[in-house]
Amino acid sequence: MDNGFKLLRAQLARMQRGRGKRYTTELKRQIAAAAMQMRQTGLGWHRIGKALGIPNETVRRFCGVSGGAGGGDFVPVMVAEEGAGAPVLVTPSGIRVEGLDLEQVARLLIRLGR
């Protein structure tokens, strides 16, 4: 763990816990940055929350990732040129869907948006 992570973890450990306790905007940004860096190494949300000492759903929310269906957040979508091969759908939470045609991918995206 780097120094920045240790300082963030120490700051979170000093915070008073409880329902309705607020995190500052800057602290939310720091948590999200650290969590996304940890996600890139392959860690799951539960392990990230445990490492930071806060609930994993709080971490997910600060990262803009919905835990349930229909989070309501817009995410960037890239559509490859036709003929570039079979489409592959990768969700922000890392779920990868292959083997669908473009229309099936579109229907799946609509269903996930509900």
C-alpha cells in the first residue's frame, strides 16, 4: 500500500461512524480514486470496502456504480463500426457479455436501464 492510501485509511478510521454521517466532497473523491485504482488491480467491491474500513456499498456509490438494477446513472457507450466483429458489452461493474448480435445488445442495455 502506498502512503496516500495509508493516509486515507487513517483519516477514515478517525471519522465518527453512524447513519447520516456525511463525507466531504473531497473525501468522497479520494475514496473513489483509491477504489478505482484498486478495481484496476482486480479487487472486488467487498475487499475494497474492507481495506478502506467502510461499507462496500458506500464505496460503490462514491464511484458512481449502481449495486442494483437500474442505477439511473448515464455511462459512456462506444459503438464499434459495423463489420468490426461481434459486439461485446462490458458493464461498469466489470460484467462482460459476448455472443449477442447488435439488436440483442441494444435490448439488454434497455433492460438493464430499468
